[in-house]
Amino acid sequence: MFTKEKKIFPGLISGINCSPESAYDEMMVTKGIYRKDDGRQFVHFVHSYHPEEKLPPAILHETPLN
């Protein structure tokens, strides 16, 4: 995984229809199957909240996944 460690809360990295640990390998296999090596390669979402947000990070992380 490619992350800025100081900005990531433990356990708050996830994937949709893949695990973060295998996402890169799965993407490379899929690209090979469809011979896709140009154009958009992936979509990456980052959700951020105001520093005064009072909910715990785990709840804020869960919300966009549902």
C-alpha cells in the first residue's frame, strides 16, 4: 500500500470489492485480462472532515462505505 503513514489512522484503509492488501495485484491482473494500459487506471477516494468533527474516526470512515 502507498500511504503517508503519519496521516493514516490504523484500520482506516479499506477497499470496495477488494482488500487493500491485494488491490494493486488485482488491478494488474484485471488490466492484463482486458488489455487496458492507457486512460483512467483507477479511482481513488479520500474523505476528509473538519478538525472540530466530534465523531470517532472509525464512524466517519464507515459512513462513505455504506
